[in-house]
Amino acid sequence: MRVTINCRSILRKQRTGIGRYTYHLVKSLGEIDQNNTYALYARKKLLDFKRNLPHFPYDNFKREVEYFDTGIPPSDIYHVPCPDQITDTNAKVVVTIHDLVYKVFPQGHTAETIDTTHQLMSKIVARADRIICISASTRRDFHNYFQYPSERTSVVLNGLDHGTFHPLADLGPAKTYLGRIGVQEGFILFVGTIEPRKNLQGLLAAVAHLKKEGKNPPKVVVAGMPGWKMEPVTALLDELHLKQDVIFTGFINDEQLNMLYNTCGVFVFPSFYEGFGFPILEASAAGAAVAVSNTPSAIEVAGPNAFLFDPSSVPDIARAVDKILGDENLRRQLRMAGLARAQQFTFTNTARETLAVYWHLM
């Protein structure tokens, strides 16, 4: 079987959710499958030297960079790991859908983005031979909005890079890093792009709520890049008088992110909508005490023992933060439950189930 995988999302070394998914899927396919051939395909401009396909040490892998609209190489399967334009091909087309955010949470997007995304998704629905959804929640959303045969969609859960996200035996380097960014252990941690859907505003309002009640919550560390509509967050910090209580790290590497997960008092995931929620698993695997929104995908990923709150209720977010920070036994229970839950997610499983989807089309 000849498989071509669109690797546009891993051309840069700095990778967010979809890039992480694609990189680890490709890497794990190489580890479990030496019988089929894989072409790692990407389109680039001729003088683009900043973006490059990573090297994978597998004999059945080859890199295919397109400069002149020559199309993908002859293939049996063409896998597009995130919604993208589908090149003309006779191959069976597999597309991974990560979320339906533009449908479920349209207020987080411009009208132009919604229209462009819908046109792209409509083309994908018309052309794809198989759709992979990264969670049961995403599959339900997909079928709610698109007429597509249910027998042609599969749920293949994301995995986790356990070599990167894990409890640290030595917290010395982590404490040094915390000193550099100006915070002590036991802080409140938020991870994600700063945009309305991620609901950083709700978490900040919850911290202000606790302060009004006479409590003294620790600082909030925000690990994420500014996204669309960052301005309301800045205005809220002024309004709530929280500028001295919040630290923005900007983009950080995985080693630093794991340090934050290991040293936070609570990791809070207040998102209104996700297709999956990588940070939930990352924090759990690192041994953090995790509190998540009571939304379908967050519950699916975090598992039955997760500490849930209503992301639309500031008092409920405040209750979750206060309860976890004030109860050492609860934190211990959440950490143990999270570590056990995270072990159930591996990219080896993701690769095996994805490979089964390929074979189903042959």
C-alpha cells in the first residue's frame, strides 16, 4: 500500500495541536509499519528556506516537496490530517476532522472565516472517502452539521507524547525557570491560544471573584500565544485590577510547558468548545491537578474522575479553583486519577487505528 500524508502542518518546528497530531501520527506509523510505503508530502515556494519537512529514520519513508503544482505522487491512500484543499488524485482520500468550532462557536470567528471554512468543509465532504474524527464529540458535531454516511466516519482518539509530558523527578530546573518568569510553585495555570473560545476571561473573572470574597488566590500563568480578540483580555485585566496577578509567557517550548504542569497548584481548562483538548492530557500526564469545563469533549478526554465546572459561570469556576487549591487530599486524588487516565492515550494506538482505516479502503 502506498500512502501519502499531507505534512504541511509540520513544516515549522513550533507546533500547536494539529501539528503535534500530524508529527506524532507520522512518527508512530513509522514505528509500527515497515511493510507499506509512505510519502510525506508538502507544497512549498521555491525559495522558502524557513519551513522544512522533518526527517524520520524509516526506510519506507520518503519526502515529497512540491514546488511546481505537480501534485501528489502515485498513491493508494492520500491522508489529509486537517481540513485542507484536496489535490486532484485517484487515491482514496482520508481527512481528519479536529473540530467544528466555526459551527458550534461561530462568535469566535469573523464572517469571512466562517464562509471560507464552510466552503472548504463542503468540498471535503463531497470528496473524502473516509473521515477520521479525533473524538466521539467531534464525530457527533460533524454529523449534526453535514450529510455524510455515518459508516464512513471513524473515531480515532489522539495520543500523547509521554516522553515529553511526565512527572519530573528533579524539580530544580523547573524552580529555576519559575524564578525567571516571576512566579512560585502552586500557581493557577492556563494553557492555550488567547481567544474568546478558550475563555481566559472567565478564569480571570473567577480569580477576581475569589479576591472579592477576601481570599488570596495565587498568580495565574498564561502559557499561550495571543489570538483573535486579545484586546478584551487586556481591558479585563485593567477592569479587574489583575495586571500584577497574571503572567503571560508567550510561546514556550515543550520542556518549559512540562515544567509548568509539574509545578502548578491547579491546571484550569475553561474552554467553551474543543474538538479534543490536548492540554488536558498533557497536564494529567505531568501529574497536575486538573479542573475542566463540563463540555462533551473535555469530559470525554478527562474521564469520569475529572473535576468539572460550568465554563459560563464565573462563581462555578471560582469554586473549582478554590476547592482544589484548598484541599491537599483532593489534589492528590486528582493527580492520581489524571496520571492513570493519561496512560490510556498513546500515539501508537492512534497510528494502529489510523492504519486500519487505510486498509479498510483497499
